[in-house]
Amino acid sequence: MNKILVIAGHPDYKSSVANKAILNEFHQLVPSADIVYLDAEYPDFNIDVAREQKRLVEADTVVFEFPFWWYSAPSLMRRYFELVLSHGFAYGSTGTALHGKKVVFSFTAGAPETAYSPEGYQHFMMQQFIPQFRALSNLCGLEWQEPVISFGMMLLDPDDKEAAERFYAEVKSHADRLAKAVI
């Protein structure tokens, strides 16, 4: 059986709308997935490295799920990468613990997809921001899977019924795509 581990890197899932909704929907589709909410377990950023490394070793597929902030992962997710994916464990001549495991990066972007173009206000395509995550995967010997990305997730107006319907349709689509990527 494919053991799926989701590392949820939103710094405040209680106040999250999109990422919380996506993980709730995903967990309904893949109830056997183990979801680790970093903000709940490590609000002080003092990550239990041994515990997290054990979780990774026991998984067949790892999902890193987070909102795309400042052209990268939020600070809590970055801290996880820095501490848990250490030399001698995840990379280096003896760092082979993650070799051959599938990895999926799942994230949301607040801006619409049109913003991520040379003509858009981000001036770069989203695919130009992805290499950092692929490099991390390559260094750790993880088997790269195409990321699952949803755009425009900050544009929800709760009083706009059509916008709400589009938002929840995208949440469902994201969760469906993620479930297909890990199963």
C-alpha cells in the first residue's frame, strides 16, 4: 500500500481558507493520508527533526502543501526543509533516506494565473519559480511529480455567489488533481 504523508506548511491553518479547504477535501478523497500540520505541531518553529525524519522514512509519497508566498514557501515550511532535509539524511554521500520516494508540491497562489506572465504584474511565469523545488527534490533523490497549483485563491468575495462557486470548484479540482498524483 502506498503510504502518503502530507506536510502542511501554512503558518496558520485556522485562518486559512483555500489551503484548509483543499486539505479537507483531499482528506475525504484519500482518508489514509497522514497530514502533519506544521503550525499546530511547531508554533514555535522548534521542529522535532528525528520525528519528522521518521515520518518521511515511513512514507512512500510525500506531499509538501502550502500557500505560495513571496515567490517561495512560507517561513515555517522553509524551516522544515532546512532542518529536516539535512546532510547525511536527505542528501550527501550517506543521505539516501528519501531516494525513490515520490514527491508532489501542492500550493496555492493568491494572484490569478494571468499575473504570472511577462505581461502580468509578477513579470514571470509560475514555471520560472518552480526550479527551486525541483532542485530540492533532485538533491534529496525524490521522484519529482508535476506540482499541483491553484491560482487566484485570494480573490474570494464571500458575498459574490458566482465567485464562491468558482472558488469551491477550484478547491475540489485541486484536491482531485492531488489525489490522482499520489495514488
